[in-house]
Amino acid sequence: MKKNIHNIERIVRVALGLTLTSMAFVGPESPWFLIGLVPLATGALGWCPPYAMLGINTCNLGKAK
């Protein structure tokens, strides 16, 4: 699994995942908190399966060519 997510995007995904997952402990009790596991996992791994299938790689954004 080659990384295909830029570091800034990874930070945003982890923050979003933690926010959504925290709904299991605070806020409305709902199984929707499980959706937070997806951005949390992809951010932690640095690899996104849909990005891989579509050939998207945001790792090189902002770098001069």
C-alpha cells in the first residue's frame, strides 16, 4: 500500500474521524459514530482505497515539478 494522501489531508481526516467517533461517548447516542472510523483509518494509514482505484494521489500537491 503506497501512500496516496497528503499529510495535511491526513491530519484533517484523523481530526474528523476522532470528532465523529467521539459521538459514541458524548452527544446523541447513535450508531452513526461508526462512520468516523473510515476517515480515522484512512488518515492513520495514509492510504485511501477509492483514491487508489481512481488513480488519485494527493501526496505530490504543492511540490514544484
